[in-house]
Amino acid sequence: MVLRSDELHHNLQHLNGMLTTHEAAKQLDLSYWHFMHLVEAGRIPGVRIVDRWLFSPDDLDDYRRSKYGALEDLARVALDHPGIDLTEKQATICRHLINNERPSAIARKLQQSRQAVHSQISLIREKVSRTQALPVSIASATHSHSPKAGLDMP
């Protein structure tokens, strides 16, 4: 296949900034083998050129966000609402989650087991859901009295 000069330039510009397999795995804090399993399963997009894979940082960010974005959102809500009453350990975990760190990396940093970090995340999730459910239950209690009032009217 012959590429014209402008096509070649465009293709090379696209490749500029791409990451190798090892660099991409490191960016996602995954082992090389686990990363390649995800690539081969089609969960992480890449470009294969001859015998090498290259990965776009944007695609890696999209994968990370799809995998851990809900945890980041949970952490933001928990830290933004003082009524949630996080413990210091839970607040620390939330700050790490907001900084795009995976629970396994947080466990290593805090010298805790992964199970302990996941347990704390579950407690954070419960606290957030209770706090968010409170206005809903108050609203539903208010609405539950309205129909009765309407029945008393002639």
C-alpha cells in the first residue's frame, strides 16, 4: 500500500503520543498479562502495527473511567457532603479514588488488605445512599399524606 505524503503525515501524527503495551499497562496499574488479556478480549482498544501494539492515552482514560468512574463519583459526593460523616480512613480512601487510583493501589499505599479497602468503600456507599435517600423518604412521606387530605374533600 502506498500512502501519499499528507496521508503519511496524518497517520504519523496520530501515532505520536501513543503508548507501548508496557507503558499502557503501567498507566492503568495492571500487570502486562492482565492488560493483554483485556486487549485480546476487545475491552481496551489499540492499534496493531506489524508485531507491536500501540495505545491512545485517551482510550486508556476512557477504559479507566468506564471501570472506576462510578467510584470516583461516589468519592466526590462523599467528600462534598459533610453530613455523610466519613471517618478519616474513609476520607483518605475517597481522596485516593478522586486521584484516579484503583482500590488495589490504595490498599498498597495504606498498607491494608484489598478486602479492607473494599469494605470501607462499601461503608462509604451505604453512607452516601442513606444521606441521598433521606430527602426522598421525607418527600414520599409528605406525598403520602396528600391523597388522604384529598379524600376528605367533598
